[in-house]
Amino acid sequence: MKQTTFEEASYEKWQEKAEATLKGRKIDSLDTNTYENIVLKPLYSEEDGARNGYPGIEDFRRGSGILGYVASSWKIAQDILFHSIDDLNEKLNRVFSKGQTAISFDVNEELFSSEKELAAVLIKHVAQYPLAIDAKGLQPAFLSILLKAAIDEGVTEKVSGYVGFDPLTIMAEAGTIPEDHSLLLDQWCKNIQYAGQQLPNLRTVLVDTAAYNNTGANAVQELAVAIAMGSYYIEKLLEHGMQLNEILEKFIFKFSIGSNFFMEVAKLRAARILWNKISEAYGAQIDRGMEITAETSRMNKSLLDSRVNMLRAGNEAFAAVLGGVQYLKVGSYDELSKSSEIGERLARNTQWILKDEVHLQKVIDPAGGSWYIENLTEELAEKAWAKFQNIDAQGGILEVLKSETLQKDIALVRQQRAKDVLNRKKSIVGTNVYANLDEKVSQEILKPCGHLYTNVSLEELLLELEQGNGISHLLKKKKNSAGNTFQALKGIRLSRPFEEMRQKARNLALNNGCDPTVGLLCLGELKEYKPRTDFVRGFLTAGGVKVTLSESNLSLEEAKSFIEKSNTEHFCLCGSDETYRTFGVQLVEKLKQSYPEKTFYLAGLPTAEDQAVWLEKGIKQFIHLKSNCYESLLTLLTEMGAEVHEE
């Protein structure tokens, strides 16, 4: 056996064997297109993606550190929800004992009504745990309290992590570039410089692309926006006299991780390649690695069958870790409605499963060397660089926002995503497939946009604190003037149309005293009609419509009896193509003659010639794999009397 060898298999031989199983189709028929206009092949080889370099060096695609998570694991940065400072303090104590490894919570104006208490809570933990705070426009106020407390306690060197703010993204979400935005950005730059001098190990320049992801952008657009904003901030900070290496040490990039597993892994790897290229272009010799904080996307989450969100978030967290993030927030399965304690606990423990049970913190770059991922990384980086150059040629990120060319590009991708969900080309389990009609639909909690308080001076706020004054009055005075307006970034959730339709169906049931229902006429034996009854059941339940099944092997009289006993005006014939030909056409013709007020559908899609016959005999519509599920259900519910409005 030791002398046994196998003939080396070439790609051509594999292709020949594969095409033999495809019954005449070419191997190209297995190619798939992504939202990034990248063609995915069914097989990749060494020529497609040979391993490039080592972790921590070269272009950093394989990670910013030589030993990866073996030397420094990613930080568990779950958002802590609280109602008061005391509540925040109590929850921080609890979550750190339960596995949280970074300080992360939403910063709002209410925090500053108790500045001493906030300072006491922060100073209790910042020497031990890094911060992971997106402070938005309240960054100066938060930093001033943090800085004063750290100076008083002598722990300025120990404050680490990030307290970030991305003014460009806040402007994009608000759809406004204030008239005084140059002054705002100047003050922001001064604050970054001052904070860097006082808190040397804290990052403060946030580049946030999560808002673009949740608007529907593809990975190429996200990456191009990230480096466009990053280069814009470098230019601004250089103008204010900061040194390049000092500037790069202050950057933290925020990405939202979607459901396309390998694309998201490649996105984070490509991001490091691009940032290395930008840093190199400005002349950086060191500190070209990219620090990344990530969160699971909200775009693909659903209020319906919300526990499935755990699976989505787990998949996204896995991709984020393989991509090499430094901070990670996993959304709880019920974050869209109430975010319960058990939801937060499960989300936090998802990361510990990845650490201790999947052992991802014990492997250096587990995705490295995968021909598929390496090839995808390279193609993403090339496309994103070309997109960045296009943005730069149009005058930079602010100009493409003002001209709305970026928003229009993203809208094209968003529309395709929505279309794929509406016709069930893309599945959202529990929503447009495998729906649970016994579940109640709750209301979504929408988070407001951030603040634009960038004209607040960090030194001014510190002075107020040192004099024993509060700073809330300063925040309220520093409002911004109106300026250029444009189409704002608006987050979407792909499941929302189906959620609204399910609610309309429930309202219809309450108004009529019975559930909206379609009767299924089962033609032939069980094995003949079951595949199509199962399909139609899944198709209809996505819109909150229930089904009732007739007996097998229906005669005309049995079909009439079923129709007369059913509390519905809508019926669908389900059977095999053979039963349709031998019995179905005659049956529907006679049923339509006896019940002209009833509506009949057919499960499946006959040939064009046969469709004409069915339509003539009384079939209104065909329900099949290529049907637009949402539009069909919208029409059906409208006919049943529901007030359904299409957005």
C-alpha cells in the first residue's frame, strides 16, 4: 500500500467529470454573481489564491499582529443597556463577572446629568478594561469627564480602547452638511490632538461604515467609503499639525458584518490591505495595521421568529473573528424589540463559544491560505480601490454625498437585495420561509441619529468641570446651523415588508372573526400532491395566510363539498403534472362554472401553451418558484379585504 499512488488530477479532468454529471450543461452554469458583481466559481485552485505573506507584516491581510489572537484575543464589547447611572454601574459589575471584556454602552445626554457619578463608574473600570464607545457628537463631553477622572486618579496611561466619533457618518445619517462644518471639523481635530496628548493609549478617530451597510451597501462600497473617509481625516489632522504616525495610532474602523459568510471574512481582510496602501501612500513606515471594531448587521434581522436571529448573529460573529477584528459586538436575538437579559447573555456567550469551544483564539489566521478566500480578498480589494479612486476623482466623500451619487449607487444594490427577498430568492427563515403563524408581531425600536456637537472644545469642558460646573448647559447651546441637505442614509431591514403583511393578515382575522385562508384541492395520491401542497403552504404562510387541505383523490362532487364547507373564497389546485393533464383541467372548468365567484390558483408553472388553457378554464394565477411572493400575497390579502399598502 505504501507504493500506491494516484494519478494527479488536473482542473480539466475535474471539469470533464463535473460536466458529465450536469447532463449537458457547462461548468460555467454553476457560477454565481454577488451583489459586488463578483463571479463565484464552483471550484478554486492554488492558482486562484496562493498564500500571501505572514500575519502582522506585508500588507496585513492576514492580521495586524504576528501571533493573531494567540497573543491578544479580540475584546467582547457587548452594548450594555441601562436606565440610570446606578443601573449602568450595577450592570458593568455583573457583565464583567460573566465574561464581558470591554466597556461598551450607548452615550446619551442623560448621562451628563450625573457627571460625578459617571466619572466614578468609569474610573472604577477603565484601568482594567478597554473602552469600546461610539460617543458620536457627545465625544468631547464624554472625553472631558473621562480625562478629568483619569488625571485625578493618575491613570491616564492605563486608559485604552476607543472613544470614537465619525462626524462624516453623522452628517450622512442626518442628510445635512452644516454651513459651519469646516469650523466643526477644525474643533474636532483640535479635540483629537488634545485628547491624544492627555490619553496616549486611547483611540478617538472612528471611521464608521456600519451605517452604510445597514442602508444596503455592498462590500465594495463599504470598503471604498472606509478608506475615503480615512484619507479625508488624515488630511484634516495633518493640516492641524499632527504627525502621521500619531494620527494613525488614533484610528479605529467600524464595520457591520452581514450574512454572506465568506464575503464578510474577505471584506475585513481586504480592508487591511487598503488601509496599508493608504498609509503607505502618505509615507507611514510603521503602525500601518488597521484596528477594527465590528458588530452584527441589523439589515437581515427579523422581528418574526426572532430566535433565528441567534443563528444569523452567530454566523456573522464567526465571520468577524475569522476576518480578524479587535472588538466585537453581537446583537441579541431580540434587540429589535426589547433586548431581554437572556438575549444579552446568549449574545455575549456566543463569543465565548467561539473562543473556548471553537478555539478560534488558539489559531493564527484560520482563514489564511484558503484559495477561495484569498481570491475573494484580492478581488474585493481591487474593486474597492477602483471605487475609492472614483470617489476621489469626484472631489472626495463629502462631494459624492452632496451630489447623491453614492446614495444612488447604494440604492441600486439595496433594491436588488429587497427584490431577492420579496421573491424568496434569498431566504429569511421564519419570515419569508418557514413562517410560524402562531407568533405575534411586536413593534420595532428605532434608534435616533447621533448629535453634531463637534464645535464643543474639550479644553472648555474640562475647565467647566475643574471649576465645579456642569457641562449640560454647554451642550445645549452648541447647536449647528442648517447647510447643504441631501438624501440621508436610512437603515433598512429586509424582513420588514413581510412583517407588515403578517400584521395586516392578523388584523384581517380580528376584523372578520376568522383567519385568512386558502383551500388546497389535493389531486391524486399523497406522493403526487404533497410536494406542491408543501410549497404552497410555505408560500402562503409567509404572508400570514393559513391553508386547509381537502381529502386525496378528489372527485368533482368531493371537491364541491370541500369548497362549500370551507370558509374562504380562494382555492389552489395541487398535484403532479400528470394529474393536471388527466383530471385537473376538466375539474377547474366545472368548478368555475359552479362557483364563478370563487378564485382558483394552480401550484406550478405549466408551459406557455398550457398556461393559456388553464387561464381560459378559470385559473387566475400560477404559484411557483419564480413567483414574486410578496406581490402575490399582497394581491391576495387585498382581495380578502385587508388594508395593505405597498411602500
